[in-house]
Amino acid sequence: MDGVPLSAANVAIWGGSSGFHSAQSRYDGRFEIHDLKPGSHHLSVVASLGAIHQEHTLEIAGDREITIDIATEALLGQVVSGTGEPVADATVSVDGKANDPRDSFSTPTIRSGEDGVFETRLAAGTYRITVQKEGYAPAKATAEVRPGAAGAWRFG
């Protein structure tokens, strides 16, 4: 909950006699869903290919604007060579580690910067991180992202 709008999130609402409705959030985090009937509905927000997922129960009595706060934390890392030098442009893959393989997911890949640093925002949970760069051996680690505790990792 850093106040940054969550763009390209899939928002779905279902329940009651309204059926299933969905929308994607815009660059500013806003979305619109129309034609909902009054009553209790389920709301689901999924972003980053599943890395951010939150569900709520929502009471609809008429047109209204809602704010959905989704807690995310930073996962910050640095890719370094065996000698400790930063490795730029390495591919970093983050996969959700779930108890049930059907609930696993992957986030979009990210790349390390010139200083070897990469950063992504994730919901609390356990993740498998794989770092790859041509000419280097792949590196793998498991990271736990906890609410209120930014995680920093070094890969080399």
C-alpha cells in the first residue's frame, strides 16, 4: 500500500443476480463496471500474472466509487558475477510458490539495470527467483515477501 495506482489489473465482480462482470484497470488504477444489481457481490483483483491477488465481499446499493488498497512489498535484488561485479541486463523470473501446483504463477520477467539491480512489487508470499544471463550459470533462490519487510537479495 504505497499509494501507487495498479494498472493493467484484472478486476472481476460476480454474485447475486448480476452475473459475472470484469474490467481491466487503466494507467491510473481506475476501472468501471456497470449494470450491477444491488446486493452482495464478490470482487477479485489480479495483477502481475497472479503475483498480486486479492478478494473482497462488496455490498452494492447503487452507483459508488470504491478504493481497493492492495498491500504489496518491494523485492529488491542485485545480480553479481562470481567476482562480485554487477551483471547488467540479466533476466529475472519470479514464480509464485504455492502448495497446490494449480495455484502457481509467473510474473512478467524483469531485467537487471547497469548496476545489476532489479526491483519488483509483490504481494506477501513465497517466490522462486531465477536469474539468467548468457555466459553465466543460472542462479536460483527462494524469497519470502512479508508485509512491512522489504526483502533484498544478492545473486551471483
